[in-house]
Amino acid sequence: MISYEEARQFVLQDLRALPAKEIELNDALGLVTAGTVRAREPSPRFANSAMDGFALRAQDTADSARSLVIVDTIFAGDQATLTVKSGEAARIMTGAPLPDGADSVCMREEATVDPEGKTVLIQRTVQPGEFVRLVGEDVTVGQELVGIGSVIGRRYWACSRVKESKRSSRTRDRALACSRPGTNSPIRGTTSETGRSATPIAHSFGLTRPLRIHPR
């Protein structure tokens, strides 16, 4: 009787990987990638707020509690058009782009808005960069997203326009994006780094190369 490892080697020694082929993503569940997929774009693509609160200049809160004039309200998906100046703040929602001039965010729970909604009292010193998600904080350009030999499961099904290439030394670039679970789907043709169409892209991973698939 031979050992398990000997039997395994005997079975595997004549097996060869099937040729890589192009296939639609919807048909790729359970198949195996034949190439490495790397990020084409950083994630996030732009600095944005990690909390609902107020975007401001940290220096304005350095000494003590400070009342700031509310100059704007920025929702996730909006484009920040105003510059926050000294003595000013902008209401900001989670995922919304950080406006020019602001370098930090104060949580809504730590701020008091006057009855007329024109000013906000920041009740503590805010540190520069606080509650700000920086460009590339989650994924950097060139970072490996999907490795060779990865089984395509449901976590990859949010990929948009994914195709595979045959084995070749030539690389064919494609406009691809892969969303993480629980996020919005990427919008095709989006080029703006901020703005209404950029919010889904902030939660996405750009792919520089097509996936190459081995049937299982």
C-alpha cells in the first residue's frame, strides 16, 4: 500500500491546467483566474469624510471651543465647490468629498448647531486629518486585487466588464472596475475624481489587466 502523498502525486503528475480562455463574468463563478489583477486606480480616489459632521480647518479649534460659520452642505455624491476658509465649516456626510481648505472633520455628536442653522460650535480641539479618508488609504495603484489561482466567488461578482485573455506576453488594457461587497456599482465612463458620479468609484477597485480564467 502506498502513502496518501504518493497516491496524490501519482494522480497529479499527468494533470495539466486547461488553457486560459475569455469568458463573461456571469459565467465565471467557480472558475480560477489565470493571471494577476492589479489596481488601476487608488481607493478612495479622493479625500472624503469618514463621519457625518463638519469639515473644517483644524487650526481653528486649536485653542478652545470655537463657533464657525456654516458655508455649505456636502452629501455623498456631491461635488465640493466652495473653499472652507478660516472661521468657516461645511456640513459633510460620510463618503462626501472633503472641500478645499478643510483638513479634518468634527463628528456631528461633538458639535452644536445654533437654532437658525447658521453657525456651529465645535466643542473640542480637532486634530489635522481627523476622520478623513485619504486617497489610496484602502487600495494603492498597482496593488494586487486578485491573485493567480483565485477561485471566482460572489465577492468578485460586482466586477464590471471583466473579460479574460488567452496566455500571451502581450497585455491588453481594458476599462474595468471591481466594487467591494456592499458598495455601489461603478458607473461606466466616469472620469471625474470628485462629483456626483464619483461616489461609487470611491468604493471601487480599478483593474489594469483582464482576468484570465482556467475552467475547473
